[in-house]
Amino acid sequence: MKTQPKNVSCELCISRKFSLFAGVADQHLCHVSENKNFISHKKGQILFYEGTKPLGVFCINEGVVKVSKTASNGKEQIIRLAKKGDFLGYTALLGEESYSSSATIVEEAKICFIPRESFLKVLSDDNAFQQKVTKAICNDLGIMESKLTDATQKSIRERLAFTLLKLCENYGIEGQEGQKIDIVLTREEIAGLVGTATETVIRLLSEFKKDELIEFDGKKIIVLDKKGLARLSDFYG
């Protein structure tokens, strides 16, 4: 069930410094604040569906959202995990296209929905913001190209090792034994990130544990040997 918490103005938002709105003039942010909706979402809720038309953009204030596509075989391919400060849906909006993916809440999230007209007004009035959005779109394209290259040139073992390193980078918390990935992902979701079968991920994670690269703390993964994973992922190669 979605709930409507107290609205947080963009000018005072802590997540703003991580977002495309960092550095945007206050008068433009005031316009967005007056027109946006600030909504809490529970784990498992759908933010938007692949194939539907965007009515605005989403800015994550708190939480984690998975962006995924359904492959021809019916399996989920996770494109990215979006976190606080990330914008979702702006590429489809600007291209006047339907969403090419779906977005699902992974961890309870607070998200601002910015209507199309408000977003486009800021984009039109603020040249620096326009440049940031253009750069973000180019960056997204670069990431997609890298993923396609990895899918054809890297083994599943290499891709899993690299995925664990990226999860550490974005959600890692240092501990006494290693770096805990402080986000609960099912084995199926990890398989969706890597682009392989769930059974393969389960087997490889077990092998990584046996090789003392990782450890488990309940449903969370602790990375014990980042350098070992980096070598295995050919991260420096």
C-alpha cells in the first residue's frame, strides 16, 4: 500500500547532492517542489511497467529500485539497481517513447514523482541541468554497451565476480571480517543481474564461499577477498 508522507522540498532534500538536481538554481527547484508528489513504496511494489507511457520522472529519495526487462524466455534480466539520488524514466520521457523496462521496489523506498511539464520546464530553463541530463543519457548508453560486451566476452563466473564487486561499491559496509553487501537480493535477482540461470548462481556462490572469497550472513553476502574477486572478474585486465 502506498502512503503519502510529508513532502520534502527539493531545496532541503539530503539526496539532492547525489542527483541530477545538484547545483540547480533554487527558483527551478521551488517549481519542482510545488508540483511533485512524494510517496512511500513498499518492497515488491511496481513503480512502472515496461511498455507503458511515462507521465513524468522519478527521483529516489531513499531505498533501492530494480530496473529490469523480461526476456523472450520469460526470465527477468536486471539492467540496474537504482539508489538514492538516481532518476528513473527520463530517457523514455525525452524520447517520447514507452518504458523499455519495468521498475520494482527492492527495499522500502521514498520516491518523488515529477510531472512531465515540470521536468521539461527545468530542462528548458536551466542549461547546466540540460547538460547533466545529456551526460547521464550518454553514460547510460555506455553502461549498456559494456553490459552487451561482457555478456558475449566474459564467462558467467567473471560476470558474477564483477557483479559482487559493484554491489560492494554501491551497498558495501565495512566490517571486521570483510565488506557486507547491505542489501537483500534473492538468488534469482542476482542471476538476473548477471544474466544467467538461478541454479548457476547458487552453484558459483557456493564455490566462491569454498574458495573463501565470500561468506554469508543470513540472506546477505560478505565479501572477504575483494582483490580475489577483482582478479577473477578480470577487472584490471
